[in-house]
Amino acid sequence: MTTISTEHYKNKAKEAIKDDVLQSALAGLQNRLGPATAAMYKNLPEGDELRYKAHEVRMFALDNLDMLLEQLAQKIRQRGGNVFFARDQKEAVNYCLEITRRRKAKLAVKGKSMVSEEIGLNDALIKDGVKAVETDLGEYIVQLAGEHPSHIIAPAIHKTRNQIGSLFEEKLGISYTNDPPTLTKAARKHLRDAFLTADIGFSGCNLACAETGHITTLSNEGNIRLATTLPKVHVAIMGMERIVASLEDHDALFRLLSRGAAAQNLAGYVSYIGGPALDSEIDGPEEFHLVILDNGRSKILADEEFKEILCCIRCAACLNVCPVYGKIGGHSYGCTYTGPIGAVLTPLMTDIGQSKDLFQGESLCGACQDNCPVNINLPRMLLALRAKTAEGDPRWNIKPSSPVEKFIFSIWSKLISNRKAYDFFFRLARFGQKILPTKNGEIRKLPPPFSGWTLDRDMQQIASKSFIQKWKETQK
Ligand code: SF4
């Protein structure tokens, strides 16, 4: 799902900022989860050392990705599972459709999976005559509303219980209520029927381990376990970077993942899956498929500047502290991955030029890195993307930004590296600002090409004396 454009970003951001209900939901989420996650990290016996170790573990996996994926695939195949390497979303979707067609599937249940959002699996299944039912409560709500998730972990955070009550009344035919337990029970009743009659189950993968040859899924609702064990076929889809080398590395990441995602020691349900059910097992699918998706990740992996972004374990902790996400919400980004992670990952996976608002809109405050369980240096990469749009890069198919902008910045760069020229410029500007409209001592409107700066805010006037001048006077 992508609707990325400057127009979309600006319009949706404006709408979000004016939406009091959304603002209060986002503030509630950030006030609750941001500080709680920081406290969870602090209380770890290893403290921040575990986050640094997790970063090393992830970088090691990326450096050895080809061997680790092969090891994983081999182990799953030995247990009777199928592994398919998909180069892009089309190959991944086609592989899934081949299975549903062969099995004559009519109903699919899905565990929460951002990677299936990335490839547009639901739409493809529905077009092919397969009813796809999301089974995570938040995802189910969003699906009933005909929307997309607005947060990686809390997909329906933008909805109030009153809105959900009306939605369930309309779509599920129940009497209106805004009581969360009653709404949850109504959803569960519908979902239990789907679990029991589904032909196929789809899931994502939180992490895979090469040493043991399994994938792991986490949930707090138990829905993923039902979706992957009750139907006769289970298809798991994972981004090719979501793997670690050993069980020990896996353990380190796991201790951080739930803390980053929901400020929990561990999610309620953890499933280790390494193939179809064995003859001795009474439950589990008779057919297991793992789809390992590239979809632009190899290109990122090959670029030393951006490879680090593939350390991400999609916990959403960076969204929970980002001041930009906290105001504009997830739908403004117009893509699957939102917040700081989306502002770096989406441009690299799609088109840097087209997605430039995503990384130019972030504040560079650094809160995302501080709250990231893998200590990913998101601000560095946000800046690197900005530099690419300014200077251009043929490897990423980016042309340098407009000659006018380049000219303005080259003049600015000369000015700030020459004290005399700098002082002269500000003497002129101090004089020139007198003709600009002001209110309460602030400039209301700048002339083009700077007019955008004062569209929604006033600007401080240039002080009558510079800091250096004042400092010299004070010293005297
Ligand atoms: S960048 Fe870090 S905090 Fe953000 S989703 Fe990825 S792992 Fe979580």
C-alpha cells in the first residue's frame, strides 16, 4: 500500500493535526509507551549494553545473510517444509496465489504481518476469490473499516471505542456498544468461526534463527498461534533480513523486542515454527511454506551507508517517541512503514525522490535512536537521505535538487565561512527586514522563495546586535 506524494503528506498531516480525537489517541500512546519502554531498558540487568549487543548481532547477521538464509532454508526443507525466495512483491504474491489455487482455498486467516501489507497480499487474495480475514483485533478493526494500519504494533490507534462500536454495529450486526470487553467478545466470536473453517493461514515472522532453523511469531492475543496451527496450510512471509545466527543471539533480540514493542518482558504467546506438523504431533498444518522476501532489501544491503536500517525488528518503539509521528499519525506517510523507521526505509525501498517529504519532515531530535532496542542510528540516515536529494546519486536514481536551491545553499555556505561577509549580510538583512510586515515584533510574511517558512508561523526578527557584538560589549 503506497500513496506517497507531497500533496498526500501535507494534506493528511494538516487533517491529522486538526483532529482532536487522533491527537489525544497519539498523545495517550506516546505518554504511555515511550517512557515505559525507556524504563524497561533501564531495568535490564545489562542496561543499554544489551541494545548495543543487539546491534552487533543484527549487523553480524546482515554480513552473513546469504549463509544464514541458506542454513535456515536447509533445516526447514529437511523437516518437510517448503522455502521460496521471492525477488519482489509480485513473485511473493504469485507464490501465495499458487498455493491457494492448488488447495482450492476460499477462506484465509491472517496473523498480523507488516510484510504482507508491504506486498499487498490481502487485495491479491480477494481479487483471486479468497476471503482474507485479519485476526489481530486491531488489524480486524482496520480491515472492517476498509483502512490500512496507522501504527506497526497498534494498527487501529487512530480509532476511538465509539467509532469501533458504530463500525461493529454496521459490519457485524451487533447492538451498538462502546464497552471494550463486549466489543472484543463480538470480534472473537466472528474470528473463532473463521479460524475453524479457514483453508489456509498466513503469518509474518518476528525473527528467524539459522542455528535451529525455525521462525518465531509473537502475539498477545493468541491469534497467530490459531491462524498457523488450525488450517491445513501455513504460509509464513518474512523479510530476508529478519534472521539471526544463533539461539543465543535470538534470545538477546527477543528480550528487547517485546520491551520495545509494548513495554512488556515478553509477549503473551511465542511460537517457534520449523516446518509442518510431525506425524507424532496432533495439531499443526500438514503443509508449511516460508516465503523469504527481498523486494529492494538487497540494494539496501549493498549500500554501506544504509545497510544499518536492515537491523530493524519492526517493534515500533521509534514511533512511540517521535514528535512528528505523534502529531501527524501513520496515515500521513502514505505507506506501510511509518514514523522514523518508515521515513528511512520506505524511500530506500520505493523511490527516494518521490518519498522525500518523509525524511525531510522528521525533526532529527534523536529520540528514535534512544528508544530503539537495536540502537539504529536513524538520524544519521535521515540526514544522509537529505544529502542525497541535494547532491543527487545515480545509484539511487536521484537527480540533484533544483539549481536555484543549490545556488542559494552554495552562497549560504560561503557566507557562514567568512566572518566579514557574514556580518555584512546580516547588517543588510537587519536593514531590509524593516520593510516586511510584523506583529508583536515578529515577521508575519517572508518574500519568495522563503515564503513557505512563514505560511503557518511568524519569524523572529534579526536582533539589533549579534551575539558576538553583545559579548564584546559585555567583556568591556
Ligand atoms: S528502527 Fe528500531 S525502534 Fe524503530 S521499528 Fe525498527 S527496531 Fe523498532
